[in-house]
Amino acid sequence: PLTIEQVPTSISGPPSIGLGKGTQLQLPLALLDADGTPIPGATFHYTSSDAATVTVSSTGLLTSVGPLGSATITVTSGTITKKITVSVVTVTHPLGNIVSTASIGGSNYGAAISKAGVVYVVQLGSGLVRADLPSFTFGTPFSISGAWSVAFAPGGATAYVAGYNNSGLAIVDVASNTVTGTVTAGTAGNAFDVAASQDGSRVFMSGDGHVYVIDPVAKSIVFNVTVPGAANHISVHPSQPFVYASLFNAQEVDEVNVQTGVLTQRFNVAGTPQGTVVSPYGTYLYIANESGTLDILNLSTKTIEASVPLGCGGFGIAMTPDAQQLWVSCGYGNVVKVVDIASRAVVATIAAGNSPRRVAFDAGGTTAVVVGDGGTAVFVQ
């Protein structure tokens, strides 16, 4: 029989990597032949030019052990050598390194991370699955019929799940992972998204033709506001009594006053508006558009001020806790686009699993979780 021997020519991997101070990262390397095909069974030897700043283990695990700075990691396999510059930086948002991909099954449409690091992922229509940072390991799913999305109360002891029995709300005790109360919407259709007010006194839920303002203590609906379409996403103004619901099938985003229960503004957004998030001072509303843009709505002038080309259809959106970046998931592109808020430009693309839908950040801004239809939860640091 004819035997074809692969001849090594190069080592794959990035020329430079950002490593958060005090964190670890596994080097993603492979030995390649001339066709760029990985050679199985390859072994590597690693050295660091500054072990007081960055160490590297025999398996290629980088560890930040000292001050801010940089080190050169030399990787050798036989006669092939590669040098990688590792810069240790203060982390205020994830650097874009995938650190773990957890296979959890299901079609995962929602995600949230509490201040204490509890990660809840919604498995569409069936319930929640939980991990506790810094661990990336998920436990056994627990059932919540009809679940679509999840949000934590400000303190993190309670979570809210939209879609309970299709159109209602489930209230979850986080310590025990049990449903302690429900709110029935009493209308047809599905509930798609949920958010909590900053003081925790109200919960907002959006769905087919409705935006609900809910009292979570009384477990009752305060207002049921009719909107002219399916409200797939909802976001909360940081200082004014408004929420914003995107109507993907009506080409608009609606502003609802949650103190009066009145639909106060209807903003026309061409294409297919999906996820939204409000800037920290309430100046802008950022809209992920499945038609391929990130649309920036000026809430003072009430006009679309700019549209950032994404190169893929935007679905979910989340702002890093330091308010420097927007992460937009592209369900049909299998990527997350990272947009710099100041320059309004895409600065990174992260391959984040099959059909990513939602992004959530931990409170410190060091870890993101990306979930989607492909049955995985991808952790990024």
C-alpha cells in the first residue's frame, strides 16, 4: 500500500495574544503540513522569555504571574519554531479568547450571569441549565415549560424566565433552582424576552403583540401594553421610565413608558431589528439588525444616526460592563462581531459556536458566555 507522509512546515496559532492579568489561557496550536493540514500526534516544547510575567506549562497553558507587561513564548516542534507575543493587560472586557466550549444540548436562546457569577442558559421551551463561575461546567437541566429567555434581579438571588407555559413569567429562587411563583399573561402567543428594573421593583416582558410591566412581589401584571408586532427583545433605559421593544416583523422599535403603561414612541427601523441595548447615559439605543447592520438610534433626535456594517445578520446584542464594546451575535454567520463604541467599527470577529443567539457578561467584565442553536455554551475571556 502507498503511504503518504505528512512533512511539517509550520505551527498554527496567533502571532500575538492578550492575556488578562491574573488569568490563564491554553495556547491553541497545531503542527501543519504544506497543505495546512494538522499533523496528528505532534508534540511541542514551550519557553517564556520572561517567566516573572508569563509562565507556560509543558502543555502550553499560559499563566499571568506578575505585573503588566509582555513576554515572548517560543514554541518548538522538531525543527519548526513559532514565536508568540503575549501581552498582559488589565481586563475590563473579554479579550476575545475562547477558553471553554461546553456541550449542553438543546437550542439555547437565552443567557444571563448574576453578580455572584451564576450562569443561567435557557434551553428553548424546556428550562434552564446552570454553571457557577469560575467553573465552566454545567449541571443537570431543570424544567420550566415554554422558557425563552432569562434575567436576574439586581441582587442576583432571584431570576425571571419569560415564556412560562408560552406566555407567562416564572420566578426562580437561584439558591435552590426552583420556581417559587408564576405570573400568567392571559393573552395568546409567546413571551420572548425579559428584563428587570434597576431597583428590582418591576419586571418587563415582551412577546407577541404585547409589552408587560409586572410587579414581581405581588406576582401581578401592572400594565399590558399592546404593540403592533412580535416584540422579540426588550431593553431598559438606565435613568428614565422607558423600555424599548424591537418588533422584528414590523420594522420598528417601540418605546413604552413603564410608569404610565403608554406606548410613547414608534421608531422606524428598516430591515429586521432584533436585540437592543441602551447606552449608560441613555443617549443612544443600539439595535442589532438581521439585515446586516448595527443601527445607532439617537434618542434625543429620534433618528438613526449611523449604521455599522457587520457582514452578517445581527441577532443578540450585549454591552461590555465597561461600556467600551458591543458584542453582536450573528445566528446565521456562526460568529460574534465586536464593535468598538467610540469608533463605531467592527474590531474583532469571534467564532462562537453554531448559530449563536445571545451574549451575557459577568459583572467584572472578564468573561462572556455565548449561547445558540447548536447546543453549546462558549465562554470567552
